[in-house]
Amino acid sequence: MIGADLLEILRCPQDKSRLQLADDSLLAKLNQAIAGGNVTNQSGTKITAPLSAGLVREDNRVLYPIIDDLPVLLIDESISLDSI
């Protein structure tokens, strides 16, 4: 998982705000929406696989997935949490 030192320097590529690890309740809610077929990333691609981790922007509106212990900090791959 992402260590505290790395988490301290990671920033959102869109607005440069701080990121924090998504908590279990947010991931459960997001994975429920994914299972229902209701989640797309910013590029419009439907998310079909559940997420085990993610980084949330400090305004709690965007999540960047962590896949195979690597944060995917690409704007097009981010997930809007506004509708979740």
C-alpha cells in the first residue's frame, strides 16, 4: 500500500490538491455502484472491476484508483464521486 511519505507528496493532477486514501465505507459504496453498472471514469469508460483501493481528492469529489498497488493519477482515469 502507499506509505505515509509518498501520500504526503502526491497531489491531484487536475487541481494540485492533497489526496488521501479512500476509506472502506467509500470503497464499499463505490463498488456497489460499479456492480450496478453505474460508474464511468472521466473519459467515459465504464468501470466493471471492483476497486480495492483509491486516492480521494481533499474535496471528496474525485477518486483516483489504485491498481496493483500503483496509484493511477491520470485525469481521464479518475472517477467522479458526485453521483455515488
